[in-house]
Amino acid sequence: MARRLLLLLVPATSLLAVIYVWPMLGLFRTAFKATTTSGAIVEGWSFSTWATILDDEFTLQLTLNSFRLALSSTLLALLLAYPLSLFLYRTQSRFRSLLIMVAIAPILVSSVVRMYGWLSILGDRGLFNSALLWLGVSETPLRIVYDWPGVIIGMAEVVMPYMVLTFLSGFGRLNPAIEEAARSLGATPFRAFWRVTLPLSMPAIVTAAGLGFVICMSAYVTPKLIGGGRVFVLSTEIFEQATTNTNIPAAAVLSLYMLTLLAGLLLIFGQAARRIKK
């Protein structure tokens, strides 16, 4: 019986080895190569690319930019996704399933299409700035796209559906009877939320924050399109090194560097979620 179960794992394991493990081994090998001034890869093992990348102040700046983008977008997405998810979890409407589908529907649309949609909304002549100019709130268009504000807004919209799904699956600890007990003991709605609902939903918040942070940290499409080449993060630099500079070893080093950061972040968020559950 055990052998049969192991045989069932062979197809999936083989597929993962081909599409994930083998490319990762190639990436690891390429990271320990050096390049000539013409961009040709030198045979043999070398730590020179690692030393150059890790000793560069621009790498530190890219890391800080990536953390800035991830932190800002995650906080904005949490502020928007939490009340929406709480409403969807508690509503007794017969349209509840439809509302949930609408909330997570952006996942079904390409992120490239969604980013071009944000460009048409937040651009200098987009709907948002046109409304501000028409209302007389601003005399000149606000610079939102091709800068950090637009990228943060776009990334928050990208991760919101994932956070909604995480919240809906993590709100199982919320018990309406406990909130009703707090209200019956004289707690105001805000106090009942602050002392009962929020602490019980903290594991879901940490899990959603971890998922959103990692997605924002590794995002490429949004910083590239909405940033317009003016927002530099690790993912955009990896692309530039691999294509424009044709420095494949440098791109591999930055990729492994970012993967290490993401693995550490996942570990931290996972440990935090487990401690809160206890």
C-alpha cells in the first residue's frame, strides 16, 4: 500500500523537479560565474559577481526600495481588504457568493491589463486628475503614475483579492456569540471590535500581510509599467541585468539574493502567525 502511494507521488514530483528544481540549480550555477567586459560568461566558479553585487550601494538602495513598496502597499491593502472581508464574512445576504466572486474577480484578469487600466485612471489626463481639474480642487494634474504613489496604489489593488481570500478562510475563529457577550456587558461597538474581533482575527491579518508583502516584494509588472522606469526595485533590476546589460550572472545573483530575502520573510511571518494562534 505504501509503495502504491509513493508511486502516485512520482508524476507530481517529477514535474516539480523539471519545472522548478532543475531551473533553480541552473540559476545557482550561473550565479557563481564571472563575465568579461563584453558580457561573455567565463567558465569556472567565481565569487566576483557576488562580491560586486553585495558591495554595491545600489543593491542596498534597491532592497530598501523593495521593502518600502512592499510595506506601503501591504498596509494600504490591509486597510481596504480587512473591512471588506469582514463584511463578506458576516453578511447574510443571498448575494453573498456573488459579492465574494466580484471581490476576487481581479485575479482572473491579467495584471498587465489592470495596470494599463490604472494608467488611464491615474494618468495626467486620466479620470482622477480630470475630475480634480473640473472640480477646481487642483490647478495642475497630480503626479501619481510614473512615481511611487501610483505604484503603491497599483500593488495594493493587485494583492487585495489574495488578502480577501486569506481573510475569509482565516475568520473561522470569529464567534458572534463572543461579540454579543461583550456588547451585553456594556462594551461599545468600537470597544467590542478592538478587544474581541481584532485580537481573534490577528492570525488571519498576519497571514494576509505576509502573503501581500511577499507578492509586493517580488512584483515586476506594476513597478515597471506604472513606475515608468523611475521606480527601481530588485525585480526591475534583475530584468535590466538580464536583458539590457546582458549580465546573466549578476541577474542570477540578485535573484538568489531576493529569494533568500523572501524565504526569510515567509519564515518570520509564519512564526508570527503560529505564536499568535497560541
